[in-house]
Amino acid sequence: MFLAKVFVTLKPTVNDPQGLTVLGALKTLGFESVASVRLGKYLEVQVNESERSQAEAQVSEMCRKLLANPVIEEFSYQLEELASV
């Protein structure tokens, strides 16, 4: 079994109004050194596969089909093998 830690972020060319709102709020709170903020999503998905290559294929397909919008978002993930119980 594997644990996939999935990171989904907007592509650099896509406007991020939520990031701009957070940036403004941080500056209002006195964090003047913050230059920019981009928001994204973090997901953890457990995959019941015995082979790493099969787990990677599953996670990549999940991201392409549902977890990320390929038009405006990019994704990356880290895969960790979980200890068997």
C-alpha cells in the first residue's frame, strides 16, 4: 500500500484572486516582506497497490481525470510506501 501526497497548483500564467486576497490580508497584518501568494490544494490518497509503478500510474491518472484541471492547474505528487500490518 502507498500514500500519495498530491499537490495541485494553478499554472503560473493563471490569475490567482484568492492568492491576491491573502497577500493583501498578510500585508494588512504587518507582514510587509511577503511578495506574493499562490494558493493550491493538498490531498492524501492511499492506494492499495503492491507495486510502486502501478501506484504511480493510478495516482497520475486520478490527477489527470479528477484531482487537477489540466487547463489551469499543474500537479505533482510524492509516493510513500506504507508499512504492512
